Amino acid sequence: MKRIVSCAVAAIVLLKLSALEIREVPTANVPEPAMVTVALPDGYSQDSASVRYPVVYLLNGHGGDHRSWSYVINLDSLATAYGMIIVCPAGLNSWYWDAPADSTLKMESYVTEDLVPWVDSNYRTVADRAGRAITGLSMGGHGGLWLGLRHADMFGNAGATSGGVDIRPFPQKWNMADRLGPYAGNERVWDEHTVINLVPSVIPGQVNIIFDCGTEDFFYEVNNELHHALAKRGVPHTYLTSPGAHNSDYWRRSIVPQLQFFRTMFYVK
């Protein structure tokens, strides 16, 4: 492992299991219903109305939905252990873009215009960039850094685990061409929608960044390249690697250091 320091009222509760809530978020930016899982810390309902919690937005990978992370790890326990609210939206195979080739799927706008304000209106959150983090796995790792780095006014902390942080080596995969158009003839669009090409616009120190990848993962090399690009730019970040493939066994381990990192950042004065 290496560490380099150099992602309202109209809604109804559909299901509640322990401290997990599954709810629908009103939106015109993505096809409805826009479902979200919310994990609350133990004791949330008994706490004083003055007690507010930081929020981690935890994004699913391709083929998953708002329930995917709850199959990987016990979200209730994580929310309680780290004293935070965890929010898992359904990613809709969107790669978390406003899709240039699909006007019905504006996931970036949904997260920033609908989801975050809805969460702050419906839960006792620290409604400030310093109290928000966004991360995710695979496609959701791309989303965590895509949204976190593009919306530093909203997210003070961003990450990825096994993230597809450069999409261009995989032009036939995971519905990306459905969102961006085919790579051939649309190279500029693909260049403009990949995380690694955000690096030149990142202001060093503006966002607390953490990302990781397993050494047996097919995204390992693009994560190494992102690390080198950030280091060359002088952007402080934490990059972790360890043995592991692109699977739940790895993510069950890898998300814990990220939540520890975010918790530390949340309480930095």
C-alpha cells in the first residue's frame, strides 16, 4: 500500500429497514422514479434538532442502483461508526454526466440541482461543502471525481474506488457510447468527459482528494496515470493501492479508509 499526499417534502418513504431509508427524489433531470438509499447514524431520530451530520454521497457502478452499496457492506454500521449520513442515489448507467447524446439523462444536474438540496431539506445535515463528500465504485468512482472536481463549491471532499478515471481506453464498454456518442468521430466529446482531463483545471488544495485501485483491476493503470497527472500538477491527494480485483471483496475493504479520510477532513477546523 502506498499513500501519496501531494464521490423533498413531496418525496415519500417507500421502505425503512433499521436506519436505512429508500426514498424517491423529485426531479425532471432524470427518468423517474429517482430512487435513493439513505443510511442514518444510530440515534439520529433521538438526537437534538440542533445536531447536524456531514454527508457522504456514495455512488454505484455500472449495472447497479441505489441498493448496490447495501449489498457490498452494512451502511447502517458505517453511518454510525463514522457519525455521518450516507446517501446512495441510483446511477442509471449514466457515468454521472449530463449525457450529450441522451437529453433525458442529466445526472450531473440531478445530483447538484435536485439531490443535494433535497437531502439538506429533509435531513439534519451540515449543509456546506466542508461537510460533504462524494465518492463511489467503478463508474461511481468516475462520478465521485467528475462531480467533486467540477463542483468544488458544493463538495469539499471527493474520491473514487476502482474508478474508471479515464474512459477513453474502453470505447465499447458500459453504455458510454450511448451517453457520449460513438468514440470514432466524437473524440473531443470523450476528451471533455473523462476525469483525467479535469486535472489542468483543478486548483491545488481546493478539494480533499482520495482514490484507490486494486493492483489486479483493469482500471489500475488509468488510476496510476491520474495519480501521476495530479502529482505533476502539484495537487495534494491520497492515492492507495493494494492487492485486489474489480469486485465486492475489494470494495468492502477499500471504502473504509475513504470514510476515515472524509471523517477527518469534515472535522478539520
